Amino acid sequence: MTDDLQMWTIYFHPRDYPDGFVARMWVISSKGAAATDMVLTASTLEEIRNKLPLGLTRLERDPADEPQIVETWL
């Protein structure tokens, strides 16, 4: 069993997907944060939210986040 925390960050028009929304899964461990290969894409925010795993909690974006970040889900 792992103690790593998984989180999904939703981006709007990131450089590598300029036509819509992307959700990327990150793993937070004692070694820091690392992006995984898990990526979801969609045309709308509602569509990308519906693709996320069930049971997550939404966190508002922090003003210090990159401008492409919409929100994060834990």
C-alpha cells in the first residue's frame, strides 16, 4: 500500500493541448510532486469533470497558480 497522494489538476488551453481542457494526474510523495502519464482531455469543463474518478474533492485555484490552471481535485 502506498502513502502517496494522487491529485488531478485541470488546465485550460495549456501549450500542449491548446484546443480545450486537460486533466493531469500528479502523485505527491515524500520526494515531492511528479506528473504521471495519466491525462484526460475534453472540450468543456463539465466534460472533463465528468471524466475524473468518483469521490474526489474540488479545490479552488490558488492565485499563485499558473494562469492555465482551473482547479485541482484530491
